[in-house]
Amino acid sequence: MNLANLNLLTLSMLLPLLGTVALAFVPKTNALLTKQIALATTVLVAVVGIAMTISFDFGATGFQFVESREWIPAFGIKYALGVDGIALVLILMSVLLTPIVVIAGWNESEGGRWSPKVFYSLLLVLETMMIGVFASTDVFLFYVFFEAMLVPVYFLIGGFGSGDRAAAAVKFLLYSLFGGLLMLASIVGIFVMSTRYGNRTFDITTLSGLNTVLTPMMENVLFLGFFIAFAIKAPLWPLHTWLPDAAKSATPGTSVLLLGVLDKVGTFGMIRYCLTLFPEASKTFTPMIITLAVISILYGAFLAIGAKDIKRLIAYTSISHFGFITMGIFAMTSQGMSGATLYMFNHGFSTAALFLVAGFMISRRKSSTISDFGGLQRITPIMAWSFFIAGMSSLALPGLSSFVSEFLVLVGTFTRYPVAAIIATFGIVLAALYILIPVQRALHGPTTPGNENLKDLTLREKIAIAPVISIIVILGFYPSPLLNIINPAAATVVSQQGFSDPAPTMSEGKK
Amino acid sequence: MITFVSPTLDYALLAPILIVLGGALIGVLIEAFAPRSARAGSQLFIALTTLLLSLASLIRVRSGASTTAAMESVTFDGAGVLLQGSILIIAIISVFLLADQENFTALAAALPGSDEERTSLQQDLKLTEVYPLALFAVAGMLLFPVSTDLITLFVALEMLSLPLYLLAGLSRRRRLMSQESALKYFLLGAFSSAFFLMGIAYLYGYSAAVSFSGIHAAVIGGSGNDIYLLLGIAFLSVGLLFKVGAVPFHAWSPDVYQGAPTAVTAFMAAATKVAAFGAMLRIFYVSFAEAYWQWRPALIVIALITMVFGSLVAIAQRDVKRMLAYSSIAHAGFLLSGVIALNKSGLDASIFYLFAYGVATVGAFAIVTLVRDSAGEVTDLNRWSGLGKRSPWVATAFAGFLLAFAGIPLTSGFIGKFSIFSAAYESGSTAILITGVLSSAIAAFFYIRVIVLIFFKDPVEDGTSVVIPSVYTQITIAISAVVTFALGIYPTPLINFIQSTAQFLR
């Protein structure tokens, strides 16, 4: 393999690993160089990611940037990469968020149990796996990344978080491992079935024909193995309880990656694996899943309204948002699918903005209780405005990116499941409450004693938050570049299920 | 009049076993004649050379195949080569641990607490008998999985067991506990040997043969009395299941794992498992395959109980060696699914699993030998807390081995688990797959708890420290770690080799 025809996906996975190797040679005392190397690496990966997006062929169907090599031929396992529009958008999100997390967490890495070197090594390894998990077109390879990813996150939470970080890390890991092992059982099932039907492979495209030979019972069981694992990842009520603890205990940067990227693996997996491999079972379980999604939307919102801790608040809002995403996916309409994918991207950035600003606030105030803040609008205007915009994006204010996606999801759902869509709309009302209440408490109102001398954002923090806010605003007004990438892939997934969009009975969906 | 037919032996194929026996005998001679001061060095050298020579001779004849390597008693085939190779590699890396004489009592014959013991300790005597004993055990282990008649199988069983009984009692610290464990091991072992012999008797009664092929012919012929076959398989299995530590024949293993010197535990836990499972695979695949409806349901139940029991009880353990013992019980359950699978993929998967698990086990116990206070090894898990702070590399390596036991991807344990479960499922055993996956989840819990303890808890100030590993121990840990991760990242060469080689000749 020569460098010239190195696959861009492989390259983007290789770079962080090289960065980790480089970090190994940096003396432990030289924290600055460590951070610089980490930043340089992640920026480079982001550039590769952008290059990939630019050279992506919108019109073509199927996977692009394909690479396929034998890995364990005895089991038909390949190192096979490729992206469709959905995966590409999520990879783009991951590689854009990582350097921002590096900048924002410049000081986070210092307060941990171990040196910054360990923090950034784990982060870079994690980045490789994040790209890999979205880029795999081999089910086994996907599983390897899916599970192996837990280890760096576990150490990032347990080693660098705050509060009862060890317990939160363990809870996270055990939940995820449990889901992962159920998925392993399904993967074994797929393996044996594909062997039995003559083609021993884990290739996703080939396996998408497997459902024609499975008994409905078998398909349902295999589907559930995957779905439960994904429902734990993208926490769906009632499997969500690990998330608030993990998000609260992790550093803000880790939380950004945890909620912004890792949890997306769950929703991405539902599209790529549940729907593609088990279309019939997906249809069977759709009513149940839509119900769970609606419950998540409302339940997460109610918990968020009651939350006293700002990081838990953000975690609860995410449960609500993941409900929307899941609903959009299982609505089986092209708007719902596109909306859900765009939602994943937008949620990544609005949650990132919230967590980053919350992190800045917490590092100043040394407290994460919402009532400890107050009057920030006067003392630290830039920080307050950033939080405000992030919050508005989270409640899907028109003009900000989340609005487009939430609207699409609701429209897409309404055409097939009007009742669910109408109930879910209440989630938007609740979102206004759970965002506006903390905004009022923390930004406006009288200055809480002890806040008088808080400093506004430093240059580094502004550099970290500026791109996130820009993306939120720009995509709010002009989402079509992303939708152009997403739409063909989303339409393909929906049509593979044998669904066509219901003819619109209302020319304009309601918000 | 009985005419004596002199046996024809294929010395080239038997060489791996014979070389190890020869090395062991030389070791005994050195004990007898060499001056005390020269023994430690030369014994290590001889043990290592012997094992390497044996491995070399095994590699030389790797493609050989014969059902009559020693008349009908020994069969040399692909599976045999792989199993013997695994045993030898595990023995080579664990022999370095034996070199760390801190582990062993100075004078095995001295009563604990006696004057004799004190003087022997003051004189700084070295217990070099461990090398020949270990070599005898290795020879037995090499013979065990290639034996193809029941008598030879029994001889091999005793040959590997007797030295291990002795070795288990040689710990320097907590000698009473060590001796107690040795006695327990011996008594229960003798008991299970009796069952084993009983099984042989029944099988002979059933088939009028002691050779595996003879029993196989009788099973196919179906003219014998099935009751005797059933009893024979049952009793024989008791002996084998005892050796692999399957529930309900596991009672010895936590005590012996804990009481034996850790270097011995490492060797025993890893190599005995390979040998015993090797023999079990052979006899079930070769002799009893066609009678699977007789034994498979019972073995499935045992496998399920073993997995669940091992994983559950391990949670409650506060001693690292006992925890690893229960974890090895759980792994015995996983390995039994390879026997139950009764197909080619089950055989391949079992051999891969045995090798991967054995190497990781040696590595994990090697690290246990490093965590000490002034009174010797510290095995109380609570005192391991904060280990990651004091010695990050040792802690990281230990965590790596635990992750391999837990079957996390990119470690050898994951590939092993995947292949063995898929083999079991391929053979139609859904229960094994589901239970295996669930008990893996339980098992993950206690492995992770240990990782939390060593990384996320603060160190206790009670003089527990990690000693600088001797060169020997470093070699052991390094090889084990490299193999564990290499097999997780790129297992293809080994899997392909196993797939093309592993088969039993009948």
C-alpha cells in the first residue's frame, strides 16, 4: 500500500494513532507539548474529514471511500470501511468536535488522576475508534470498535472526572458491556446463520439479504440483541439511568464526546444495523419503539425541568432529544430519517455548546448547581450569550440548526404516526421550560453572592466555542448542504424497508 | 504361551515427550550430584533448554501423523501438535517464574515453624527440585492429550498430577495453608483418579478394548450394553472434569490456587487446563462422538452450571488468587462448550481459546507475584487499591489481562469467546450461547471491579508495594502481554494454522 492511494477513512483513523505514538515520546512533565501534539493531530484529522465531505459524491448510491481487506478470513471477517451520507455526516461531526474538545479541555486534563499525556492519549485512541465505528461496513469490525471504545471512555470518566467518577464510570461500563454482550449473541447468531446459508460473511451489504431466509422468530431475537445494545447507548427510557451519572462525573469535554458522539452510535446503529439487517422485525417492533421514544421525550424533559445540577440537566435534555431521533428513525419516512440524521449532527453541536459553556461556568464557580449561578448576564456577558444561544438551539428555536431537524422529524412522524407526533410536540413546550428556567436563574436575576468577580471567557475558550455557535447558526439558516448529503442515503434506507412515503394529506406539517 | 512382542516406537514423533523426560532425569541427577551453589543456575538452564529442544523437535515433526506412534497407545496428529505446542510455550514462559526462588520454601521437608526451617532459611537454601518436578509434570501433560488408550491416558494423568501435588505444597509463606492445599489436592485428586479408573473398567467391560479406536468401533457397532457405556463415560468424565475444575468437581481449585506458590499456580492453571481439555476433546471427539446423545445433555448442564457458578462466586472473592481461581472455573465452563460443540469449529475454537487463556493466565499470575509487602505476596484485593498510582505499567498489564479474561475486543479473549460460542451455537446449543453471554456479563463485573480498585482508588499505606520485577518475570509478563494483544488484533495467522492443522486421527 503506498501513501498516494491511502484511503481517506483509513488515514483519518491512522492519524490519531500516530499522534498517540508521538505522545508516548513526550516527557510527562511537558504538558504543553502534549496538548499541542493532540491539537495538531485532531485538527489534521478534521481537515481530512472536511476533505472527505467535499469530495463525497452526492449523487452516487452505496458506500464511498470503500476499502476492504481480509482480517480474519477464517470467520469471513474483513477490515471493510465505507460511508454513506449518514455515516459521513456523523464522522464529520466527530472529527469537528474532537479538536474543539481538545481546546476547551486545555486545563481539564490537569486535574485528573493521571497526567495530561494519558488524557490526550486516551482521547486520540477514542477518536480513531469513533471514526471506525461509523465507517465500518463489516458487522464484526463495527462490534470491535463499539466495544473497544468503552475502554478509553471508561478511563476518561474514571480518571479525569469529578465527584463520584469511579462509580459513574463503572455504571457506564457495565450497562454498555451488558448491551454489548447481548449484541455479541446476535452477532454469533448472524455468523452461524450466514454460514448455514452458504456465505460466511459479515459484510453489511451481503447480510442485508439474510432476512429473507430467517424465520420471523429468529429475526426478532437477533433484532432485539442489537436493539437493546443501541437503546442503552442512545439512552432510551428505561435504559437511560447510566447517562446522567456519567455526564455529571465526566469532564465537560468527555461529556461532549459521550453525548455528542458515542451515544449517536446507538441511533446510527439502529439505522445501519437494525433497519438494514432486520427490516421485518423492525416493523414488528416499531409501535413499541415509537412508544418508548415518546416516553423518553417527555420523561427526559420532565426530569430536565426538575434538575438542579446543570450537567444532569443537559444529560436529561439529551434523553429527550434521543427520543426524537429514535422516533424519526422508526417513523420509516424519508423526512423522518433525514430529520433524525440531521438531528444527530445538530444535537452533537448544541449539546457540545451547552456542555462547553457549562464547563466554563463550573470551572469558574467551582459548583455545578444551577442556583449557585445568577446574574451572569451582567458579569460575564459573552459567556452568558453563548449559553443562551446553546440553550435556544437545544429548544429548537427557528433560525437555529435544531429547529430544522426537529421539524423534519415531527413532519416525518406525523405522516405515519400522527398521535405519536402530536404527543411528542409537547416535548417542545417542555423544552422551552427546561431551557428557559435555568437561563433565567443563571443568567438573569440578582447576582448570587460569590459571583461578582467571575471572569468572562478567555481567548482560548472563545476559540473553542465560536466554531460551535457558528455551525449552529449557519445550519439553522442554510441546512441544505448537509441535507444534500443525508437525503439520498436516508431515502435508500427507507425504501429498503419496503416503505414509501405516505402521500401528504396536509400540505404543510405543523410545528 | 504368551509371546512377547516388542513394541515399535516412532521415536521422532515421541521425541518432544522423551526430551522433556530426559531433561527431568538430568535435573534429578544434578540434584543428587552437583554442589548446592551450582544447582539453581544449571537447573534453570537445563529446564529451559529441555523445553526449547522439545518445542524444536515438535516443530520439526509438525506435519507428521501417525496413529501408531507408540503402538496404539499414542496418536500423533494435528490437534496433538497444537496442544503439545501450547503446553510447551506456556511451560517456557512460566518456567521463568519458577526462577524467582522467593516463592518457594527453602527446605520442603522441614516442618513449618521448626528450628530446621529457620536454619534452612538462614542458610538461604534454594529449592531447586521444582525444575525437575515441573518437567515431569510437563511430560505428563504432553502425553495426556495424545494418549489413545485408556491405560496410557491414566498413566499420563498420574504423571502430570503427582508432581503438581508436591509443587503445590512448597510455598515459602503461609506454609501450613500451602501444605493443606497440597493435601487437599492430592486427596481429591486420588479420589477422582479412582473414579477415572472405574470408568476405564466399565468402558473395557462395554467394548472389550482400552484403545480409543476400539471403543469407537464398539460405539458404532452398538452391540454392547449401553448402561456400561454410560457409566464408563460418566466416571471417566468425573476424572477429567476434576482436572479442568468444572462444577461440581471444582472444590479443590480455589484452595489450591491460593495455597500453592504463585509461580506454580500460574503454570498449573494454564498448562493443566490445556492438557486436560486436550485429552477431553480427544476422547469425546474420537471415541464418544457417535454416542453424543448419551453424554451431551449432561455435559451441557455441567457447562451451564460451571459458567454461572464461577462467575457468580468470583464476585464475592476478596483474594486475588481465589478470584482468578473462580474465574478459571467460569472459563472451564466456556471451554466445555467447545467439547459440546462436537464439530470442527469447536475443536479449532477450543485450541485457540486454550492457548490464549493459558498465556493470559500465566501473565496475570506473574503480576500477582510482584505485589508484595515485607511478609511476601499480598493477595488481599483491598490492599491492591491504588496500584495504578504506584506502578502504572504493572497495573496496566494486569488490567489488560483482566480485559482479555472478560473478552473485550482487541484482546485474545474476545476472539476466543466469539469463536467458541459460535461453534457451540452452530451445533445447535442456544442455551450455551445465551448463558455464556450472560455469565460473561456477570464476569465482566468483577474484572472491572478489580480495575476500579487498582486505578481509581487511593493507595493504602500499609507497606504494600510492587517489587521491581526480575528479568525473568519481566520476560514472562512481556511475552504474555504481547501474545494477548497480538492475538486480539491480528489472530489470522494462528487461526489459519489451527484451522488447517487441527484434527484428530482415529
